[in-house]
Amino acid sequence: MNKIKRFFVIEKRKFKQDDKAAYLFALPYTLLFLVFIVVPIILAILLSFTTYDMVSSPRPIGLNNYIYLLTSDAEFMKYILSNTIRFSILVGPGGYVLSFVLAWCLAQLPHRLRTVLAVILYTPSLTAGVTMSVIWKVFFAGDSSGYLNYILLELGLIVEPIAFLQSPQYLFIIMVGVTLWGSMGVGFLAMLAGILNVDKELYEAAYLDGVRNRFQEVIHITIPSMKPQMLFGAVMAIVTAFSTGAIGVQLSGSNPTPNYAGSLIVNHIEDFGFTRYDMGYAAALSVALLGLIYFFSKIAYKLFGERD
């Protein structure tokens, strides 16, 4: 209790010293944050302890939704959870490393060429998911009109077209590839800006102190000098990896995807919330997803957060 009381005393003293105009400027963002982030999270947590079909009033059922999630949801345990973890590992750390490598490579190029290539790499992240799926559905179409099938048929590698987007064997791989293609977003730009803003004198001093190659330069100078950008990129990669789900449904045209091959936790939430109208259980899934994102974000903060 003494620590809590001391905390409020310190914050009250700081508030008296603050420029009150700053709070006025922050007010619009604060209101939007409360209305569109904090309130929905609170409502989702409350709904997760109820059964609610969007017609009758929510009825409290305690922890039943969470018990069902851990013990009785066979699709979640057998397909959804494993798909989400595999997808998150490949797209999260994979996209994160790819963003850094591409940002570092671009930083070595002349200004004009770097700008053009950065725009080319960044543009797919601005493309809406529906537009992305239309482009890739044409490329992976399951008949001879599909670009990939046409190429493979012309080369004699296959004898008949393959329904890539309906095949459990290929759908997950295609989802990962398409997501990585569109993952060079603001995290990538933050890393590029961080690399370009590293003080050049640090590199000169490092070579005098014994650094002998570019790899050592990256490990000992570049990454430690851009930890805020690395943290931002890591959090963005984690959120993207866990919250992405529409691409599998849009590519395959169904939710759940064929044999649950590309179904992720976001798709499972949509299935229960807007197809089965079990909003209480969908809210419990949303809370579980929020917990996963928070857990891995804390790990990213431990790795890249400032300690001073």
C-alpha cells in the first residue's frame, strides 16, 4: 500500500509541474484510444464469461468458455493452435529478419536507387487484403489459366493442373509466402531509418578497436545503436503474425479453409462469432489471442527495450 501511495504522490507532483496544454493536444488521441481500444478489450473480457448469441441477452457462465477452449475444442487444439504457432514463427521472426536484412542491404545503396527500391518493397504492405488475394488467386488458379499451372504444364513438370488454393498440402505454404511478400511495412521503414541514422563515427571507432568485417559491424554497432527501431519492428511483426488470418480465407474462398489447413485463430474467432453466433466463446478466443500477443511483446521488450 505504501508503494501505491508513494506512486500517486509522485505522479501528482509531476502533474502539477507539467504543461497543461500538452494534455489538451493529447486529448483527441486519448479519447479515440479509450473508445476503440480500451472499451472493446474490457467488453471482450466481460463477454468471454458469458454465452451470447447476439439475439438474447448475455448469460453468465463463469469459466465455461475457457474450459471448453482447453478441453473440448478439438479443431482448435488439433489444427488452429498448431497452424497459428507455425504461421507466427515463420511470418513473425522470419518477416522480422527479412525486414532487417533488406533494410540493411538498401542502406548500402546510393540514395536514389535506395528510395526507388524502398518504395517497391513497401508498396505491397499498403495493398488491401482483398486486392492481394485477387492477384495471387490468378497466379495460383487451379486450372491451366493460372500462371503457375501454365508454367509447370509448359515445362512438362506436371500433367494436369493442381488446385493449389484448395489443397491442404500447398495452401499453408502459399499463405506464408504471400504474407511475407506484403510484410515490408512500417517496421521495415523504421529499421531502414534506424540503420541510416547510426552515427558513422561509431563504425570508424569500432574498426580501430578491432572490428574486422561487416557482420561484426552489424552485431556490435548497428543493432545496439537502433534498439528502439528493432523493438518497434519486433512488436509490429508479432502483432501482424498473430492477427493475420484473412489471407487464408480469401485465397481458399471458405472459412474454415479446406481441412483446416490454413485456418488460424483469427479465422476461428470469425467462425464462432459471425457464422455460429457464439459471441461469448469468440470473445474468449479473442482474449486468448490478446494474451499471446502480450506475452510475445513482453519478450520482444526484454530483448530490445532500453534498460536505463
